[in-house]
Amino acid sequence: MSALISPSSLNATRESMLREIRPSNMQTNGLDEPVRRSIKELLLPLFVQVGTSAHSLRADSVGFWRRGSDRYWLPRIIFRGTPCEEPTIRLAIFAGIHGDEPAGTLALIDFLQFMEENPFLGRACHLYIYPLCNPTGYEDGTRSSRSGYDLNRQFWQGSLEPEVALIERELMQHRFDGIIALHSDDTSEGLYGFARGATMTEHLLKPALAAAQAALPVNEASIIDGFHAVNGIIHTAYDGILSAPPGTRPAPFEIILESPHHAPMDAQRHACVLALTEIVREYRRMVAYGANL
Ligand SMILES: [Zn+2]
């Protein structure tokens, strides 16, 4: 496949696809029936990225379920950077758990491209990417899944929602060193994040927000989303959010990154890529420092 497509035509294709799928509010077909957004169109650029990858990317499905007569699946992309003598770092990145926040999914296209183009950054890195955790919500343009649940309040509570059960299984199986969830907030004018899990998390989120400031400002309010915040960092969170299995030791770092929903999509994507790459860089630095103690 890669032999038949030149990089410039691929970029042009990717750009034209992205123009078409940039999020719009839900449309109707004139009969007041909602027109569903296309998951295939959203994910196609990611799969083009995988299909034209030299070696480091592969895509598969974590599992599927039925909703009425439709079948849905939870996509996963695995990035394996060049092995080296350094310890392998295993991170999970989740996006699209709220169906009306496609910025994270789109940012992951850019992030994976960046990681492929910068193999030194990705060395000894195993990234498990879950780009669309709420496919029915994406189709409908809603925060909740089609079953009516906010999936990000359902974790580790015995939820029977298939999306939640599949993600919980992944989290238990892979024992990640770090977990990152991408969201966007329509009440915030700037970037911010939740730091949870291991105590090092704040020391990852701080430089990540600083790096992302090149694209978008940080929300400096003392209360964000109802929580006490300092320099765009919040330490508490809602119950039932996507997180490591309760009691996991050692605790992984856990970051929820929120981009301002109303900011230009390109800026949100750029900010996410800057933040994610800084987290990878900084985490590796910490692991190297810890290993040399
Ligand atoms: Zn969200």
C-alpha cells in the first residue's frame, strides 16, 4: 500500500478527509431524523496511518457488542517503539469516552504521526491507544452512549455497559505505567488537567501543560469544573471515571487532559500533541532517574 501512495498525496488525502469529518453539530436529514456521524470517516485517517506505518503501528479491536441491529467495536492501536536497553514504558491513552468530544480522537492522529516521525522519542515505548471509547455517542453527537449512560461515571462499579467492561478488562490485563484520558470542556476557555494516581503525576502534568501553552492558554481559575484548581491542575475527580483498577500497586500515573472545546480544532489538536509528547519525555526522564538511584 505504501508503495502506491506518495507522502504528499497521502497528506492531501488525510487533509481532505479531516476537513469533511471536522465535527459539526448534529444534522438532520429534513425529516427531523438525526443523521449519524460516520465512525468509519473519523477513524479512516488513523487506519491510513497504521497502514502506511513502517513497523511500529498495528490496529485491532478490543471487542465488539450489538446495539439493536448494529454492531459496534472498540478500536485499539498499539505503537511499539524501537527496543533499546532502557526499560520499556507502557502507557494507555483513551479518547472519545464522551461522544461529543472528538478533539482527542483527532489529536491522536497527529500524535501517532509525530511518534512515528520521531523514533528516538518513542524508543522502548509501548503505547496502547484507544481512540474512540464511546462509538454510539460519537455517532449521535452526545456525551452519553446510546444507552443513556455517561460512561465516565461507570468504572469499577460493576457496570454492564460493554464499552466500560472492555476497557476495564484492558486496564486489568496490561497493568499500564500510566493512563491518560483526553477530553474537552465546553465551559473552559483554557487547558487544564486532573492529576491522579501516583504522586509523580503532578510532575508530569505541570510540564505537559507548560508545553501545550505554545498552542493554547492554561485555565488559571481557582475553581474549574467545580473543583479547586492550581495553575490548571486539579487533584480530585468524579467517582466512576476511567482509572486504574482500584488498589493497583504500584499506582500508575493518571492524567485527564481537558482542552477548551470552543477553541479552534487545530489548536486543540496541537496542544494535545505537545502535552502527550512532553508526558512521554518527562516520564522517561523520571524512570531513568529512578533507575539510577
Ligand atoms: Zn469529557
